[in-house]
Amino acid sequence: MSLSDLLEEVRARPLPRHVALIMDGNGRWAKARGLPRTEGHRQGALAAERLIRFVGNEKLFPYLTLFAFSTENWNRPREEVEFLFRLLERFIREKLRELSEAGVRLSVLGDMATIPRSLKRSLSEAIEATKGNDTLHLTVALNFGGRWAVLEAARRAVARAQAGELSPEALTEGAFRALLPTAELPDPDLIIRTGGHMRLSNFFLWEAAYAELYFTPTLWPDFDEEALLLALREFQGRTRNFGRVIT
Ligand code: FPP
């Protein structure tokens, strides 16, 4: 089936609102070609760019979140960590104008305390420059962890309680949700993980309660437009009953 036929088929049925991606397999992609891991990340960034452009141009869904760096990724060799930060900074600086013209709005999600200053600066500038766009809300999860996010909300709740602004009864599920760092985002409808592992690896936890999970052995640098459309088609074939009985 051609890409345009697949696109037409996917467009004919309800699409998710928020798709989140765990981009795994850059290292293995590079290793299979006898290249350094950093080359895998470079190709990974190109794959991310291709996908952002596709989703934005085709207006497939309004929220896309990319898991770019987890709280556990600090355990990688220092040179690899520094390379990833540089890659991201270059991506933000070089591609921003084009993505902004395509209506992309950038947000970042994660603990910014330990992110290098120059990357933080380019992120803030990009966030400011794109805040009026509304075709595609692109969130880059950076130094993000699902447990960190839940803990952040718990800390905020304790602080409010100590200030006398929150009682235990008032801390409902909805009130807690509003304290999460992801409060601005709708829950993901679909979480895609490339690279063959079937786990969430401390990505969205609270938010993933009713997400459809899609795992593919495709390594991230090979995840293209067709691969995304196949994931969307699989999503459309699933029954989402959110715990209810559907008759
Ligand atoms: C996992 O592959 C990938 C990462 C830790 C980094 C993801 C970052 C990018 C794709 C580039 C920057 C992103 C943007 C938004 C431009 P891995 O190294 O764990 O692969 P492996 O499991 O094969 O070793």
C-alpha cells in the first residue's frame, strides 16, 4: 500500500489527540553499521525532525511528545550525554524557524535544574518564540522521569497543605492531576516505543493509565512516516473502554 493510501485510510477514522514516543534503538542502529553510537543519535534527530514535519504538515494530531532524555540517561558515558545535549541544542537553534513557520509550538518537560545553561537558554528562546503557534504542540521530555513527575506533584501538594491551602479531602484525582508537571498536556492516547523493548522505562506513569501501548522492533532512526501511520492504524483497531463495559 502506498503512503498516500495509508494516510487516507488513517485519516478516515478517529485519530489520537496526544501521541508520545519513546525513541529507542539509536545505539543498536549505529552498531549494526559499525558506526559510533553518536552517529545513531544524529540519525535519530533526523528521524525526529522528519516525523515532526510530517505530523505538523498533515495535521494528524495536535500533541506530540518526544522522550529525548530520561533521568536515568545520566548514567551513560559523559561524552555521549554531552553529545546528546549539543545535538538537541543545535536542533532547536537550526530548525526552530522552519518548525515555527509550520505552526509548531515547543514546550519542554522535565527537571531543568541540571540541564546545561546554553541548552536551557535556547529552549527558553524557542518556547517564547513559538508560544503563539497552535498547529502542533511539540513537547520534548528532557531529564524527565515518570516518578520525578509524580514526586513533583506530591511536593507541590505538601507545600500547599503546609500553607493551609489544601486539605486531604480537597486532594482529589483531578486536583492531583493539576499539580503534575504535565498539567498542561492531555493524557497520551497512544505511547509508541521503538527498538523492541516492551516497557515504559519511567516515562509517563500517572498519565499513561489509559494509554494504548504500541511496541515495534523498528530502531528509532528507521521509524519513518509509514511506521507512524501503521502505529496509528493499529491504534484505530483497538477498543478503548476505559474500564467500562461496551455493549
Ligand atoms: C535511545 O537510543 C535514544 C536516546 C537516549 C536519545 C534520543 C535522542 C534523539 C533521538 C535525538 C534528539 C531528539 C530530538 C527531539 C531532536 P539508545 O541509545 O538507548 O539505543 P540502544 O538501546 O540501541 O542503545
